[in-house]
Amino acid sequence: MVTSLFLPKTIILLCVMGHVHMGDIDPFADSIPFAIEWSGPATSAENQLSEDTVILPMITKDQQRYECHYVANQLSTGVSSKAGDYSGPSAKEILEAFATTTACSYRVESFWTYELCHFKRFRQFHEERNPKSDNEESIVHPDYELGNYDENEQSEVVQHGEFFMENVKHPYLAFTYADGTLCDLTNQPRKTTVQYICYEQGRGDLYQIKETSTCEYTATVLVGELCNHPKYKPIREKSKIISCHSLDGAPEKPQMVLDIDNILSQKPQKISPPKGSSVVTITKAEQEAKRTGIGKREDNLFLQRFLSGEHCLQGAAGWWSYELCYGKTAKQFHVEAGKRVTNILLGKWDLDAHLTWISKHPSKNMNKHNTRRYISQFYSEGDFCDEIKAKRTVEVKLKCTQMGGSSHAVAIYLVEPSTCQYILTVESPILCDLVDQADDKGLVS
């Protein structure tokens, strides 16, 4: 019988914990790092312990004596599929097949966009309209190559347990993308290590990008297909075992533990509802909806009202506030004493103008090889801007994203990358189905 280390009121467990090096325990992990095994009287074989074994004599409040021991350098064993009998394609072959259907992956941030074209190149860029030009095709692209893939100079690096996601170790296969844009600070070309990890729901998502040192980067990509190779499946930790043996006729398990087990095993007393009433079973999703007042029905209603233009989204940053009425207008305004005192039209929806813009900016197209989780729409003919002698325009991005565990949250923010040229981003898990259903022009029927 194995008992969790975290049983309440079990003094013996606290004593053991006092001898464990607490620096080896991740306080944020969801797994149980230790478990106690009650093994009865020790056999002669079990009395022959290794030099690394720590022995802890214990006496319970009922004066029952036990001897507990654990191996000081005992390592957790990962729970993962065995790769010994695997005869399928190699991890690299799996990734190469994945790259034929998902040519490039994207990550969009407030200013930068990252584009990873698998086994080709990795770049960082920002689109900014040139305010000195009236030609719509004249666009400045601050563009940095973060690395290029070269098969002849490639060395595969496989490391286990180096990357943690959701408190689970993920083995990864890493490739080096070198010879990027020259870095002014180091006078060396930029380079990136691209790590591919198994994640069942992964569709080539660029999960994380870090600058590990000046102009050197690490990018982590989630690929569901890689989970077909057992060597790259997530490694989940087993609990370290602490064995306790009874002494001097004590029972196999202390009486105090038996008492706790008895309490935990008791079924809650069934309470009959008052006559004429009924019992309603509430699911976990319904409990969340009851707590937040938001459920699937409310999400769908919000989406319907938003897409019809009936419900407008608003955000704010400092002095300015902004508003998107989908399929109608995008505005910027200032509020004083509860009233709008300044109104600026950033752009209004026009299908023909959007299609013209999309045709001139093919990178904004959605296609079957594109795994990015957002769509772009162009709102034009805003208020006249004196600085650029042209009307304001705004690119509206509807982005599917996770919001820190909340499935109902909606975020909206506005940036002005160049004078009177704006990007308005709306992101939420609610938009995921909408993004998936959009056509290659970013339109939703």
C-alpha cells in the first residue's frame, strides 16, 4: 500500500521531509515528489541497505515504532514510452514531412512578427508604411534574418529534460540556423537554435522565442507529429519512494494513518432534498459558468453580436481610448467627465479596399500552409492626417490565443507603428474557431 506524502496530521511525514534536501523540490510542480510505502516487518534482504540509504527511526503518538529509509541520491524515473522496439521514421524525417505541409510558422507580437520557415530560414520583421511616399506598395520592412538552415553544416543536438512546459520535461530535437543578419553589437551574424518538441495539440506553433545572449536566440516549436516517436514523448515524474518497516510488533501501518484512511474512505452522507424539490447535478464547466457568469452560450452570443457590429470592443492606453465596431469602424477618442471630447476615425470597413490591400500584401493571406492563428483585415478612409497628407488606415488583427487559463477573456490593444498608420489587435480563445473558418482573404462568412 502506497500512501501519498501529503496526508494531513501524519507526523512521520514531516520528519522525513526534514531530512530531504528541499532545494530538490519544485514548489510549483503539480506532481507528488515523494510517497511512503508501508512494508511491514523488514526481511533479511531488505536489511542489507546501500551506503546511500538514509535511515530514520520513527515513533508515532501511539508509541508504535517504525524504521523508514530512502536512498539519498534516488532519481525520479520518467514515465515515457520505450523507444527500443521503435522502427518508424526518425525524428528528423517526421519533422521534414511536417515541413512539407506546414512550410512556415508565425508568432505575432505587438511590434515584431516572427517567421520560421522550417529547414530554410528564421526572420524577424516589422511592416511600416513609408510616410514620405504616396505609393501604397512602398513599404519599409525592418527585417532581420535570425538564421538560415544549412544541411551541410548541420549537427543535430538531442537533449533530455532541458525544456520544461506545464511542469513536464520535454525531450527536444534542436537544429542550428546560422549566418543571419550581421549584429552591430557583436560584429557576428545572428543565429538561432530551433528546438522541436512533442505536444499533442501542436500545429507548428512558435511557443517561445528568447534572446539567450546578444543576437543569439532560442525558438521552441510545438509539433504534434513528433509525438509519434516514443523517444520524444513527455517525461512525467514518478514519486520517490520512502519505505517504512514496522518494529516490535507494530501494525503494518500506524493507527493514525489507518484512522485517516478510514475518514477519507467514508462516503459523504446522502442528504435527501426537501419534499417537492429536486437535486441538480452541476458539471465543472457549469460551475465555471456559474462563478463567472460566462459559459459557451454567452461566448457564442458575444461572438454573434461582435460580428454583426452590434457590440463594439473598447480599450485604452493612457490618454487615448479606442473602439472597434467590426465590419463598420475603428475609432480613437478621449473621454472627459464621462463624455467623448475628441473623436478620430482610424478607418472604416470597405470590402473592395480590403481585397485590393490583400492583393498587394500577399503575406497577409491565409492559406493551407499557414499555421498562424490570426487574420488581418484592412480598414481605410479614416480622418485626414496632416502629418502625412493622407487619410488614416488601420490593420485589424483577430488573433486566436490562450489567455492565462481564462477561456472567456478578450484583449484589445492599439499600436501606431508609423504616423497615422495603425494596427488594432483583438485576441481571445473565443476567436479560435472564427480564425480557423476564415478564407484565404481573411474574410468570415
